[in-house]
Amino acid sequence: MTMAYEIRRNGESRSFPDGDPFLAAAAPDAEAVVLLGARFEPDPTKTAILVELGTECLGVHTGEAAGEEGSNVLGFARYRNGDDPPSGLVELVRQPNTDNRALAAARAVFEEAGLTVVVSADRVGRIVDRLVRPKYNAALRLLDDGLAKAEDMDLACRLGLGYPDGPVERALRGGLAWHHAVCTALFAASGQPGDAPARAASVAAARSEER
């Protein structure tokens, strides 16, 4: 399935920053619309409308209807670890009654751009952040407890678990202030202790606000 897309843009995009080839491949007045920071407006004449998300749920833009919501509108976020370059993974967000034709069109838009697509329910944090952020928090708390130095914990995860990088170095590379922002949203939605920002992340967020 080939799917042309137009881009409506208002400001910077975390998923597709300036120079990304995805931007150059867009076409005017296409069947699918990709909103990058632009104001959401429903349009039933389009096959799919794709809303770039931050930490918020898609329902913030579309509204909800007691679990019956869904249309030609989907959310998406290209996974990015803070300040790291965007990854090749796109998390596509559907609602309970999302139109299947719109879902297929959205997949086609991103897969034809060489990206890998996973589909998530409309939850804060989607799949990746709900999995990894509690692990980063646990590692940062163990660092506070004096279990081991950061480089030793990271080395243990790389050599013992086969991870490409360790949890502390990954959290630091992405930026602890960004980690704090994501975890704050997760904790507000879930109330799970593992989602609460670790002390070091709270310190980094406070320092960034002072600058």
C-alpha cells in the first residue's frame, strides 16, 4: 500500500527535525495529513490524520467518549531518548474505534519512509517509555544508595545482559531534565512508584528551570 502524505507544520518537531528526509518527501493535498506542532482540526475527507504527540494522550486533541472514541485520527511519536537523534521506531497510537483503513494508511506512511512501526493504545508513555523509564529510575536510585559507581552498573548491564548501553549512561545522554519531564507525566497518570522521577532527575529539572 502506497500512501502519499502532506505535512502541516507549526514549529519544531521532535520526530522529524529540520533536514529529515521524511519532510522532503511530503506532497501537497495528499490523502494522509501529518501534523507537526500544528493545531488539530478534524477532516473526515482525509484517509488519515496523524497527530505528533509529546507525553500527552491523543484524547487530549480529539476528546474521548467513554471508551468508544475513534475515527481517522491517530497519534504518533518517533522514539527519541531526550537529546539523542530520533530512532527508527515510530509508536503509532490508536483509539478503541480507530478506523482500520486509517491505521493501514498511517503504517504505510511511516514504513515507506524506512521506519519501523508499533501500535500502542492511547496511554501516557505509550510502550517504550513505560518500559524503560522505571529501569532508569531504579538505576539512579541504586546510584544514590551507593550500590556501585555509575560506570560499574552500566558495564554490568552491557556485559551481563547484553545491552548496547547501560541505564545510567543512557539517562544521562538523553538528559536528566527530559527524563524528569517524561517520568512526571508517567507518575501523574499511573501513580506507580517506579515512574516517580529519581532524585538526580529532580535536581537536574530544578537547575534547568533556574537557567
